[in-house]
Amino acid sequence: MAGAAPVFVLVAPQMGENIGAAARAMLNFGVSGLRLVNPRDGWPNPKAAAMASGASAVVDGAQVFETLDAALADCTYVLATTARQRELSLPVISPGEAAAAMQSRVTVGERCAVLFGGERSGLSSEDVARADAVLSIPVNPAFASINLAQAALIVAYEWARAGESVILPAGDPLASEPPATREDVARLNDHIEKELDAAGYFFPPEMRDIMARNIRVALTRAGFTESEVRTLRGAVKALAKKGQKQ
Amino acid sequence: MAGAAPVFVLVAPQMGENIGAAARAMLNFGVSGLRLVNPRDGWPNPKAAAMASGASAVVDGAQVFETLDAALADCTYVLATTARQRELSLPVISPGEAAAAMQSRVTVGERCAVLFGGERSGLSSEDVARADAVLSIPVNPAFASINLAQAALIVAYEWARAGESVILPAGDPLASEPPATREDVARLNDHIEKELDAAGYFFPPEMRDIMARNIRVALTRAGFTESEVRTLRGAVKALAKKGQKQ
């Protein structure tokens, strides 16, 4: 599965910390293929390794190239990540569209790459010209400031979502928690109603049915579990008996 | 639009830098309402302001609260962000599902909140018990290491995406019925808890907190309306007084 994921290509990245942070961001969503084009401070970079921490396998496995063309040599579909509009006549797609496009390509054996620019100036038009499409993260036009690791995070997140290549945290804990049956809820309701009758709650008498129905609606819609109904019945019982102890 | 966006609530955040980074992440996707519960280093925090940079309006506008209940008092729908499984009987939803749920709620005037825990230990079970659902970011089970700003980034990103295509809840009978605020639900819960304490319900004593939390979860998740909470408080009052009349 990791072999099929796109490679993330950092073009002229500057600080090692940011390379390490990008590696962490990627691995959170199961993307582990990292390529570097002309990293400013050379390679390997101890700061990248330190920042990568648990994601050090991504940093250790990074491939380094002198040119973007060399880095993309074996790729068939390339996206250039940028927040800005470009003059180039390239389609502009969202992270979600990018993920879907890459997922359908990797299933037929293609190798996809996503380009990310350096911290200072991003991708040059020359870099973008190597891409099939521009991947644009739709940030707030009044405040666009995502960093390299955050851009990588969003692209990897969408990749994982599109492919469900990451196992979702095993669903709904309520699924294993037996829900109350309608009968359970009816008994809870009848119990409350009986105690409320005894307490003289329903007043004036002509409003009784409407008031009782409102309570039934609230309790039924609440979606209690079986054990919650037991708990609440115990609570009602305790409340109804309370005065007798005083 | 910004007024309608969810508020992001940081519970016991530690480093000011991380608060500033979260503010930046939020504003990239148009989320600007920030609330802080017991920030470790007090408030205002110069490090948060420095890190926020262009997003300083978010940091400057942050509201600070002593308790989570106070921070959520005016909210009607609350999500707790966590990567971990919980013992609580709460639905677990993805960031995309969370965004869709919040979008349909804000269109009918509800106020939504998303909780994020502190750097060291995240949200406590007591915090999560205040939520309608758990928002789980589906990270790689073998490497889960997203930080506060990255979690905020993904939730805000999904929020902005969902806003591009809001589907109004068709024919939801609740749409015209104002939902209970968190403060309403907290008062109902406190009322019940007080009466149950007086009734000697919580036994054995060492189980008190867990029993009380189970009731809180059931009542919070129930999605009561404002008038249902009033009705139920009246019912609790009547039950608690019942014995005295006998």
C-alpha cells in the first residue's frame, strides 16, 4: 500500500526542521515516499532527522536529486501544490480532486508525485510547468499562511480519505453498546409518568396528556443505550423515594 | 459567515506558541472564534501573539474561561477532538462528517464548538463527557502524531470545504424548535446530580464520579430542546419533592 502512495517531492527545501515536520505530517496519513530536490543544507540533515522523530524511516529513506526532472523521471502524473493562481494553462484542482485522481491512477499502476516548493518562494513557474495540474489548497484569501508541513498534511489527509488506505478508528462505540429497545424506553417513560402522577406534577389536569407526550418524545428521541435506561430508572426510583428518607 | 463558524475551544493549552499556531491554522480556513479554558501560562500571552503574526486578531479576540462549562454555556452542539478511543458512549465521527453536521446546524442559527485538548494529555474523559460526539481524525494507527495546530487545521479545512455545499436539513422537526444550550443541559444535570446526592443514590461512594458521568453523557447526547430541558427540570423537581407530600 505504501508503495502505491504518491511520492512527495520537496523542491529546494530550506530548513531541515521543516523537512522533518513534513515527513511526520505525511506518515500520519500513510504517505512515506519522500524525494528532495537540492535541499539547501545538503543531505543527510541532522535537524531533519531530529524533527522527524518517529517518522525517521521517511527521512532516512528520502531520495535526493539534483534536478526536478530527475526526481520525476519515473512518475506518470504530477501535481504542483501552490496556494497562488498561476499564469500557466494548467487545470487547477482541489486536494480532494487531486486525491481522487491519484487514487484512480495508482490502481492501474501509475506512479504519482506531488510537488511542494521551498519555504521562501514556493515553486517556480519552471517547476509548475512539469506538472499535469496545479493542486490548490483553498485557503482564506484574506489570510493564507500554511507552512510546508501543513500543506503536506492536507494533501496526505485527502489521499488517505480517498483511498481509505488508513484504517478508520473502529467506528461507533455505540455499535457495541446495545441500544435500548423501544420497550426499554417505554418502561422508563411509564415509570417516570407513574411517579410524576403520584407527585402531582401534571397540572393543570387537562394538560396532562400533552405534558406526558412531550416527555415521551424527549426520552424516545434521546437514543439511550440499554444501560443508560437502567441507570435512569435507578435515578428516578431514588428521586421518588428521596422524600421518604428525610 | 465568520459569525456562524464554530468556535474552537482549547482546553488547558500549554505553550503560547501552540495557541498562536492554532489561531493561524484556523484563520487559513476562515475560522476566527477562539476560546481558552485555563491556559497554563495565563492570558494574554506574548508568545501566542508573536506566533499568531497575521492572525493576531484571532488571538486578541480570544475569550478566556475558568471552566469548560462556562466556555460552552451558549453552545448547542459540541464536538471533542481526540485521536484515541474512549470508553464513553458517544458517536465517533470523521472531520468531514463533523463539518457537515456543524454546517447544517449553523444554518439554522445554532452555535457549534470544537474542543481540543492540551499538548500533554489531550482532553480528559470529563471534558469529552460535555460533547455530543467525538471528532476523530483518522490517522495512521502506526504513526499518530499530529499537533494541536494540525488538528485545528484539518477541522477548519473540512469546515471550509463543507461550506462550499451546504445541504439544508430537509424537514427536520427540530429545525423550528430551539435546541438546549450547554448551559441548559449543565443545569439540568447539576440539578439531577444534587437531588441524587441528597437521595443517597450514588452508592458505593467510590463509584459516584463514574455514575454521575454516565448520566451526564446520556443527557448531553440526548439532544434535548430548550423546552424539553425545562420540562425535565420540572419533572425532577416534582419527583424530589414527592416523598415530602406522602
